[in-house]
Amino acid sequence: MRLDQSIIAGLSELGDVPAYLQHVIKAGVVSTVDTQMIIDASDCHAVAQGKAVASDARTPFGPIEERVEKIQRTISAEGFYGGNFHALVREFGSLLFGMIASDAQQAEVASWHETGIAQFGGFLMADAGGSSIQQWNTVFVSDGEMLALDVDKVWIIEGHRLNYGSVSAASTQKLYPTSILVPPDEFGKLKKTAVGAPFLDGSLQLGNVSGKVTVPKSRMLTGGGLASTSIFLSKVRPRFVRALMAHVKWLDANGKISLSPQQRSSATALEALAKAYYHGLVEKKPSLPVALALKFTSNRLLLDLVTTEAASDPSIQRDLMAFTRMEGSSYRCLFEIYSKVKIR
């Protein structure tokens, strides 16, 4: 079983994978594999589904997840416009913050909003230094009970408007990033600039954030442990894929793009696969490989819409290409899938 077959076999356990979507996956693997993957030519296991959890450990959707479900229905009716994209991302942020912040930290942030000290918060991940943490410019150094934080983050959603943020930073003491909550008084010292033309008919702007701040060690977000980010992405990526496919179908229904019957059925099938996966999380543990496979497939289908000119409007093409970089590029997804499914 090769890598494309591994992805298709894993997704097939969730539901139907139409022939055109299989073609998109195969073509995507061929165009994305790196030199090491070609040289290895390793056989692969099927992308593994999450293991079942005990019946007494099963939990229904929480309040945030229920709000995401409501937003998903709105996106199906209205697309990402009218603030729907921002609403979805805001709930994703709330889900992550609830996993990594202490109760006291969550209460403090809530108080900033209630008192009007802050309106907009965000997660600052993409770094100006590069994709690998070893390349990051955003680093912190401990000085007693304080942290000296150098910030150099790019392409942050509404980054130029943020009042506070959770900054993902590197240090010489750790091989993995640390999230640090920067409150409004310190965040205000950072330079914030809009970057590039906006997306989604001018409603979505990205911004860069840079500068130096000092915060107490108590601002470190350490809840959830090392696995929290993987669990978060395993839950969020499929929800994002479902939303993307709903947006694509809305664009098609409203004459903004023109899908072929095969592309339309592929978008519908992928939307159903993503929904089946994350609804199954009530009974199964999150599976990072499945989440990666869904995002990889979504990326390749969106790019297919661009290359075939099903989306002919340059601004919509740009939107769709940008979405392929959010929550995992094609290469990053495929690289991580390969590392988990290849037979050693």
C-alpha cells in the first residue's frame, strides 16, 4: 500500500470517497512528495482511525463545540462572508485557550472583555524566521520570575487589530514551543501592521506583530501538556475542512465559481467525511493522521478548483489558495502522515 492508497483507505472508513476525489488525492501525493519519500519508497499502513474510548468516558459536545456546529450551519447558508469566518476562528481560539489556560487565566481574559480593556485577542504562531522552531525569531529568556520575550510574528488573522495574544515562542531550554499570554498593557507596546491585500471581499485582513515585551512567568500557558496542540488540531482541522467545503458549495450555488459534477460531489463527500470524523470523537480518541488526511485532501481539492479554473475570479482563487496554507499546508500534512504510516 502506497501513500495515496493509505490516505484513501483511511478516509474510506469514514464514508464514500468518490473516484474524482481519489484522483485528486493521488495527483496531490505525486506533486507533493519530497526526495526522501521517493527514495524510501516505503509501503504504508492505512491512515489509522482513533481508538474507541470506554462508554463511561464518552462526552458529548461542549458549549464551544455546539456553537461551532451552529456556525457551520450558517456557513452552509451564507458562506464565509458576513463575519462567519471570523466567528468560526474565534470559537476555535476559545477551544484552544480552554485547553491550555488555567481557570485563573481564563477568568482574567474574560474580565478584560467585560471591562472593555480588550476586544480582540489572537494566537500568534507563524514566525518571520521560518516554519521550523529552530528558525524562529520569537524567543524568550527567563530572568528570575520574569520572561523577556522577543516577538516577530507574521500573517496573523487581524493581527494589526489585536489587543492581547497568546504568543508561541521558542527557548534554548526546550525543543518545543511555549505559549505565553501577553496582556493588553504589554501587547500595546508591540508594533502591529496590516500586511498584504485583504481576503474574502475585503473582510479578512492579516497583520504582522513584532517587538519586545516583559511578562511574569505566571503568563505561561501550560495546561493540557505537550499533547494539547495535537489534540486541538485533531479536533479543529476536520471542522475547518467541513466549513471550507460548505463555503465552496455556497460559492458554486451562488454563481461565484462553477464546479463540474465530479468536483461538486467530491466537495459534498469530503464535507460528509469531515463531519463523520469529528462527530465520532464522542466515541473515539482523536486521530492526528485522519485529521491530516482530511486537510491534505481539502488542500488538493481547493487547488484543483484553481488549476481547472472552476474558480476563475482571481480574488476567489487567492482566497482558496490561502485556505490551503491554514492549519496545515499540503507538504506539512503529507510529511506528518508519512512519518506515522510508513512501514519500518
